[in-house]
Amino acid sequence: MQKKYETLLHNIRKVRRRKMTAFQGMTRMCLNNWHYINKKVLSFSTGINFFTGHSGSGKSTVLDALQLLLYADTNGRGFFNKAAKDDSDRTLMEYLRGMKVVSENDEAGYLRNQNFSTTIVLEFKNMEKDEYQCVGIIFDIDVPANDAERMFFWHKGRLPVNNYRQSDRPMSIRELKEWLNGQYEKEQWDYSRTNEKFRAKLYETYLGGLDDKKFPSLFKKAIPFRMNMRLEDFVKNYICMEKNIHIEDMQDSVIQYVRLRRRLEDTRREILKLEEIHNQYEDFQKRWKQSQQYQYQIDKLDIYTIEQRMEEIAQKQGVYQGDLDGMEERIKAVEEEIEQLQKQRDEVMIAIENSGYTHLETELRSMNQLLEFLNSSKVKYDKIAKGLEGWLDMGFLSDEIKLYIEGFISYQTNSNQLSQMQSALKKARDNLQRDRDDVEEKLKTLQKESLELYEEMKELQAGKKAYPAYINEARELLKEQLKERFDKEIEVHIVADLLEVKEDLWRNAVEGYMGNNKLSLIVSPKYAKAAIEIYHTMDVKKYYKVSVIDSERVMKASKPVLDNSLANEVLSEVDYAKAYVDYLMGSVIKCENTEQLRQNKSAVTMDCLLYHNYKIQHMNPRNYTDFAYIGKNVIEQRMIRLNKRLNSIKEEKSPYSELLREYKEMLAFEPLQDDLEVYEKYLLDIKQMKPRQVEKESLKIKIEGLKEKDIGEWKAKKDLLEQQLKAKITQKEHFIVEQRSKTKALIDFKEERTMLTGELMIKEKDFVKDERQEESFQELIRQKSGERPERLKNWLMNKKFSVDSSANAEYEKLIHIRENYQREYSFRGYSTTGRDNKDFEELLNKLKSDKLQEFSEKAASQARTAIHHFKTDFIYKIRDSIKEAMQQKDELNKILSSSDFGKEKYRFIITKNKGEDGKFYNMFMDENLEVNPMQLSNHMENQLDLFSKGHTENYGELINELIEIFMPPENCDTKELEEARFHMEKYADYRTYLSFDMEQLIDGMPPMRLSKMLSKNSGGEGQNPLYIALLASFAQIYKIHTKENSRRNPTIRLVVLDEAFSKMDGEKVGSCVELIRKMGFQAIISATNDKLQNYVDYVDKTFVFANPNKNHISIQPFEKSEFQKLLNISN
């Protein structure tokens, strides 16, 4: 037993040693013409290497060369000199040419100013197999063009003795290719001119299969040791590595199953939609059949009505024909009676004619017509005469004309007098019209002034001064332009608004002297320049009367204000407005008389007499009356003046209005404008009236004489005979009309019967008799026997219209349901507007009987296959990945448990995801994950019972949810597809179901989660967990804990840290370095020489950097023992 135990222990130690040695160590580095290094080969320990030296000594130069190769990135912008300086902008060309200094004029100086080549090469040793390989890059630099060609290369074996140099200079690209081709077999070396191609081979083959995204990202973070992400995310992304779970087979099975299930669901859903169409079609058919019934009754009623009408016509034809047969005899009898009455009347009329009575009556009628015509002329003449009477009172007509007018009125005038009257009246009317026009013009002027005054009164009543419109327009325009320029409201004032007059006695003088100056626009002095520039751009023709005060210069132009000057009568709360008034009137002296005026250069009296430039004159009164604007009281005073003027206008208008009324009356008098012949004809007709009246009276006397004889009896008999004759003629006409009417009616009856026969044939031709419908129609006729056919038809049509509306509504619903179906099942190609439902009915029957069973059986079969793949390709792989992550965590924690950081220890925590996705964790980790697929039933609701009954009850919904996630969406756009792909990748990653953290362990204290407290710590205390997480991340990147048989080639284990432990004391630095060693890393640690004592006891090799002249880097290597001796000597 003891022997077995020792053997097992020996094997475990052997495996561990082998595991620790199975990596590629970086053994040497060759640099030719790199920055301030012309030629250098550095040999590294496969343990802990320490770079030290003062700031700027060249440590970053070597680290940047190392990174350039390990990233296969010649750009360098993301990492050059970042370890030394965050905001460094060092370029590749500056490293290659060895830039020294930048002069004041931004011109750079370089070590290398002729064409040259640069070589950077790393040598790696397979520590298990003792095999070497080199990877490198060579540049050919064209100095005049400031450009460089490059070539990456790889070859087996160690660095050559010539260090890629010949004739004491680095080889060029061409020379190196020739040398490599001569030294190595074809499969022993390779080259590439592109970063991407070489990087792929470097990571995949030369360095043992590194992740091309995570390795460079982690390496870049480590060198300056900057953790710019949350601790949880860092642990997740760099410690628990992503695993590519191939879900394609599972996904294909699930896709096929889900597609079949969806096909089954689609079939059921389609059946539901087809049943909806079927039910709606039944509703439509019910209404349609009702409509057909009403249509049958309408058509049958049309036939029935025609038949009834034809029978009615036949009866009337018999009656009318019998009436016509006796009509001729009746007409003939009446004609004989008419002939007898006419003979008797004619005999009486002859007797009356012989007596002369008829002749006298005819003459009397003619005389009455003539007198009526003559009297119409007299009426017209009298109207004209009445219109002339008004002229008799007009004093401007001559007595002679008035005499002629009086003669016209008394029917005593002639052509000469009429002519003179016409001329005189025309002249008088022309004069009156001119006078009337003058009066109207005067009234219009007064009315216009009155309206303007009323408008001004409204403005004043609203508290506004009635400034001219152009002043207000210019003010608003200036305000608008100033606002645009300064982006705020700038006040623009009218000068008069800012002033007030102290004494009313001097108000007129101030108003008059300021004149138009008081209407000037003014702004604050700081905006005066801008206001003047804006004014310069304004429309000259529109605003030439407007002026703008230069308030800025007015304030600077100090001018003394004389005692007793007119300016002292003006007050203002605005300094620049008062300054302008002082400038304008500060030297204008107030005087009482002309004698005082003459004693001053400029002076004024309170009655507005002005003395200026040795000239005296009165001010314009309108400037201090109509155009008075200064002060608050100016509105009230202006309103008083306006009221006074309005009253004055009213008084002025009164006489003019009276004159206008008189002129209108006179112009309404008779103008006597017709031709003279008209008036002469009227007079002639009037003179004929009297003799004609005498003749009329004579005729009347003669007629009365005859009436006293027997003529009256004859006339009465004549009237009686004419009445009888008229009655018989009317009777005859009635008989004839009746005869014609019935004759026409018989013709019409015949034509109507012919037409009805045709209609009946047409309707019967299209009409299909239905015995069941016939019974319904006969019942309808019995019920509606009292109604006229037209009314009955209207009733039926209304009923049909109502049913048709309902049927159409049901049909529209049917079309809508079919269209909804068609949108989803357009491939069917069925018509949505067809009146029959044959296609839909046949499909419904087919789906119900055949397809549903077929899809159910296929889905059941596919479900079993999907179950198998879902278990093996997804559930168990996720479960295994989680278990492996937990195992790796335990291994890391085991290593960490033996490392102390002062009083603290640390460990990694991996648990179920604390967020929404954590709900899936127990489903993966449940031990009850076995199922017999053959036990599944064909029922769809049981097909996703993937595992045991207990597991399904607990996780069935979650399993369905995951299956749906891995089912690619159909008929989606690019954005939706990308989102689906993101979710598939997310849920195929076992890390989605986990949460990550670290704990700090201190004796006597409960464990503390670092994700919550990390930001609260500072210095080395805060660096420890980040440093541990970083090393654990490298362990994952380099696959230290990966099973050997799952690795391709051993990876490198290089960790480079610059100033990583700057905030730790020596004890903690030792713990950190020892942890690096325990975890099997090769390390390069860089720190300035002031931190030297913290490292020397823990590192295997020290490199001392110096760059005293800033143009040559010196690197001196020391083994541990050598350096300790050196330190002892120096101490």
C-alpha cells in the first residue's frame, strides 16, 4: 500500500513538473537599429526578469519592440511608449530613425539619416522538447521618402551567430530572404508582408494557439497595468475563457422540429382561419338566399302585374268600342239642333242691323278709344308742366323765361318759346351742377380730415402718440435687425418719448425749436454704431425722413449748458437723451422780448419767436400744435385741440350740406330735354280732345233714342239664342273629344297590349318557376290583396335592399377575412372575391382529414431526434463547461491559498448568474437529466418533455424559451437577424449563466466581495485583487490548466508588467512575484531604480538601463547572484 501511494505521488509530481515545463520560453531578443539601440542581443531568464533604470533610460524602447512582434502590428499607435506615458504619440518611423530632439521650429533630429535596415527578432524555446524557433520583422527604410517596407519572418532554430547582419550592418529584406532560403529547408522558414497574415500564423501555430482578440487585449492592459473594466467582466472574459459549443446539429434538429411544430401549428391555425371563412360564408349565404327570395317575388310580381294589366285592357277595349258605335248618331243629332238655332239668331240680327243700332255702337267704341289715347298725351304734358313749376321761384331765370313757363303750364306755347326755354334751363342746370360739384368736394375734404382726426383720437385715447407711420415702421425694423445681431431685445426710442417739459409756458418754444429732431430714433450708446450701420442699409425712398441719433458720440461731445438756456426747461431720466437735448438747445437763451433776443447768438421767446444767425423769424406753428409730441401731457393737450377742430369742422359742414340739398332739389326740376316735336304733339292732342268729346255725346244720344223703340226686345232674343247655340256647340265638342279620346285609347290599348306581350315574353324567358317560391308568392298576394302593385313592389324592393345591405356587409366581412387569410397564405393563390367558397371548403376538408395527422406524426418523430441533439449538443456541453470553469476556479484558488499578501488572501467566486439569465442555471446543473425518448407520445403538448417528468415540470418553460432562442427568425430584416444571432451566441456561451467575482479573506473577518468594495480601496490594497485577476487571466490565455491532449503546441507564458507594484511595499511585492513563479509564468517586470530594493531578492535576472546622452541606450544584464554581490559591494 505504501509503495502504491509513493508511486502515485511520483506520477502526480512528474505530471506537474511536465505541465510546468510544457511552454515556450522567450530566451533571447535581437535588436538592430531600433531607436537608440544600434546592435543588441538580450538573453532572458525563463523565470523572472527585471528591467530597471531611471525614467527615459530606454525600458519602454525594448518593451515596444517586444509588443510590435507579439501583436504583429506595425502601426504602434495603441501601445508605443504607453507604459511610460499615457498620451504618447511616438510613431514607428521615430523608433526606426532614432529621433533625438524636436527644435523650436518643430524640426526633428534623427540618429539615422541615410537609408538603412532594422531587425527585431525573438527567440523562443520549447522547454519540454528543447526546441527553438525565431519570429521577427525587418524594415528597409527610405530616408528621403520617410517611408519603410516591412517583412515578418519565422524560422526554426536559434538566433544566428551573425544576428542578421553582414558587413557590420543589418541585412536588407532581399538579403535576409536570400540568407534564410540558403540556410533552411522550405518548411523550416516562412515570411509575410502583411500584419494580418503573419498574426494569424503567429497565434495559431508559432505561439501555440493564442486567442487573436483576447491575447493582445490582455497583454496591452498588463504592461501599464490598467484595468479599465469592471472586475466581474474581467474575470468573465479573461479567466473563464469562451468555448465554442458547436450547436449546429442541435440547432438543425431543433429547427426541423420547430419548423414541423410550426407547420403543425400553422395547419391548425389555417384550419381555424378556414373555419372562420366557412362560418362567415354561411352567414353570407343566409342573407343571399333571403335576397334571392325577395328577387323572385319582385320578378313574379312584375309578371303578375303585366297579366293583370292585359286583362284590364281587354275589358276596357270592349266597353270603349261599344261607346264609339253610338257616338256618331249623337253628334249628328246635335249638329242639326245647332243649325236650327243659328238660323233663328241670324233672322233677329238682320232686324237689328236694319234699324242702324249696330253702326252707332261701333262708332261709339272707336270714339272711346280715340279719347283714351288723347288723354294719355295730356297726362304726360301735365306731368312735365308740374315739373316746370319749381323753376318759377328761381331768381336766376329771366322774367321772359318764367313767362314762357307759365304759358307752357296753361297750354299756351309755341316752338320758339320751347326752344328758348330748353336753352335757358340747360344753362341753368350746368351752372347748378358745377356749384354742386364744388360743394361736394369741399364736404369730402372736411369729411376726410374729420376721419383722420378721429383715427388720431383713437390712438391718443389708447395712450399712444400719433407718430407718422414711417417713424413707427423704421423703429420696428431697427428693433428687429438689432435683435438678430445681438440675439436679445434692444430698446429703440423716439426722442420725444424720453423728454418732459418743466413749465407749460415754454412747452411751445421747446416743441417748435426741436421740430423734427424730437422724432429722431435713439438707442443706448453701446448699440449706436450698430444702429447707424443698420440705418445705412434701409430703403432710402421710404425712410429718408427718419433720422438716428449717434448717442455714443453725443455722450462724448461735452458742451456746456448756458444759464437760462431752453435746455434747462427739458427733463429726462435717460442720460443719453438729456445729453442730446443739452447739445441741441444748451446755448439757446430764453428771452422775453426782441431787445433781449438781439443780445444773444441764439435765443427764443415763449411765444415762439426765434433769433438765430442774426435772423429773426416765427417758428412753424404746426411744430407745437399739430406735431406736438413731448411729455406725458401732450396727449391730453392734443386731444383738446382735436376736439376743437372736430367741432369746427362740424360747423363748417352744416351750410355746405344745406347747399348740397338745395342743389339736388333744383337739379330734380323738369329739364325739358326731349325733342320739340314731342311737346308740340302733346299740345295738338290736347286741343283735339274737346270736339271729340262733343261727338261722343251725340252718338250716345242717338243710341238711347233707338233703345226706346223695339230694338231692346230683339236684342234680348238674340242674346238668348246665342246662349243656346253656345251650349249645343259645347255639347258637340264634348262628343267629338270623347270620340277622339276613346278612339286614341283603343289605339293605345292595342299598342300597350303589344308592348306588354313583349315584356311578358322577356320576363317569362328569364324567369325560372319554383313551386316552393310560388306558394310563398301566392301567400304574399293574399296578405297584400288590397295594395296596389307599385306599392307592393316598393315594399319588396325595400325589403330586398335591406337584406342586400346586410348581405353586402357579410360579403365584405367575408372578403376581409379571406384577405387576412390571403396575406398569411398568399401561396394558395385563392380569389378573395369569389361568390362561391369551393376552394376554401375543399382545402378545409383536406387539411382536417389528411395534413393534420401527417404533420403530427412527423413532429413526434422529429421531437425525439431534437431531444437527443438538444441534450448532447447543448445541455450537457453547457453543463460540462460550467463544471470545468468551477474546477479551474478551484485550481486557481488552491494556488492563491498558498500565497499571502500581508494579512490578506484572495479567491475567485463563480456562482449562478444573479441577473435574469440565472433562471437557467439550475436547469443545466440538475442531476435528473435522463429521458427515454421512446416514451414520448404523439401529442404536441408532450413532445418537449425532453427529460424526466420531474425535470420537465420544473424546467419545461425554460427549455421551450431556449429552443425558441436558437430558432432563427423567418422573414426578418438585417437588424432583426443580427439581434437573433447575438442572442444565439449569448445563450450558447456557458458564461451567460454565471456571475463572477473575487473575495478578500482576512483572518477573523468575514469574506468581502471585491466587486463592491474595490473602488473604495487605494494603493497596493486596491492593486492586489486586480493583479491576481490579471495573472489568472494570463493562465487562461496561455491554457496553463488545459489538458495536454487538447493542446496543440505549448504556448508562451510571458507576462510583462511595468510599474505594476508601485504602490505596494516590499513584502507584498515579494508575494506577487512569488505568485508569478508559482503559476509558472515567465515575466518581465519594469520599474525605476528607486524601487530596486523591493525586487532584487525575488527576481532571477536584472537588466540595468541607461541613456545618459539621450541618443544611446546602454543595457547591462546581471544574474541574481551577480547583482546581489554588486549591491553588497556598493553598500
